Amino acid sequence: MSTPPGERPAGEAPVRVLIADDHPVFRDGLAALLSAGPGTELSGIAATGTEAVELARQAQPDVVLMDLRMPELGGIEATRAIVADSPHVAVVVLTMIDDDDSLFAALRAGARGYLLKGADAAQIRRAVQSAAAGEAIFGAGLATRVLAYFAGQAARAPEPFPQLTDREREVLELVAQGRPNAVIAARLHLSDKTIRNNVSNILVKLQVAGRAEAIVRARDAGLGRPG
């Protein structure tokens, strides 16, 4: 017999959940949902970010449902502190805030999921179970945005020679085109001395013996090519 979605198989320990939310009505409804349903049990309730961090440290729940707008310590900071102290605790953000800055800030802080408070009881249960199993979980529409973001990051080629400043990379591009210092200075509206200093810095940072070797390295990396 198969197990219904959002429920643990018979015999498995229920997922222990800590609720961190400063809105009493929503918090109480969530507590009732997790206490009454199969497969989950309430580990604690925190009304502030500071309290959430302390309760997570003491209770060691499987999952923390974290609001972002929390007094004393915001949800992002509280998430970061919980994950740093107890990496095995899965934090799932449950919030009204639907913007990319908050979404990606939560993920960078270590959240394993992000749901909006419009999610129904079944979605919240599935999110809790999935997070406890080590999966990442996102509400409707959010997963598409996350995938699009990381697809864009993967498609974006890394800049060559990250040790160089933007100005030094610009100078190296022109050096790789075979331009002499005077021409580079005129092109960039800089003094000859500034260009000489930039070139010297480039040679040191690339650990090359001279200008010719720098040109070879730059062209191998795709700089200085026509078009």
C-alpha cells in the first residue's frame, strides 16, 4: 500500500518542526496543522528571530519553518545562524515576501526551501517532508525563477584573469591587440606613466617574464581577437 503524499511511511519517526513566526494567528494555525496531522510533530514555537536561533540550538528539530519579517533578528540572519550552528537542520522559509532579492538571500543564507504563505496545508506538509529528506522545495512559480537564475549563471562565461582589475583587463586587451603604450594611453585618455604602471602590474599578476608572454596568455584566453 503506498504512502499518501506528505506523509511518512508507518513506523518512521515523525518530522520534528520548529515554527518561527511573529504573527500569532498564523503561527497558531500552523502549530495546529503540524500537531494534528500524521508524519509531523511540533518541536517548538519562536516569536522572534533570536528565539528561533536559541530554540533550534536546544531542540535540534528536523525542519524550521521561518518567516522573514521577524523582530530582534530578521529571518535571513536567523537562518544563517541556525544553519551555521546546526547544518543538519533544514530551514524552509514561509513568508508573504515574493521578490527575487529575498528569495536568493534566503538561499545564500542556507535555506533549503521557500514557500509563500498562500500555500495550502498539503503543500506545507509536502515541503516539510521533502526538506527533512534533504530535498530543496519551492512554491509555485518560484522553482522556475530559481532554475532560470542558475541557468543564466552557468551560461555566463567567467571573466579571464580574475586577479586583474577592470582597468588592467582593459589595458591587457589592448596590449593583446599589439597596441603600444602611447596608443593605449590615448585610447583610454590616460597618461603614459599610468599605462606603464598598469602593464607592470599585469606582468606581475600574470607571473610572466615580459610583454610578449603576456600577449600569448591573453590571446589564449580570448583577449585581443578581432571582433
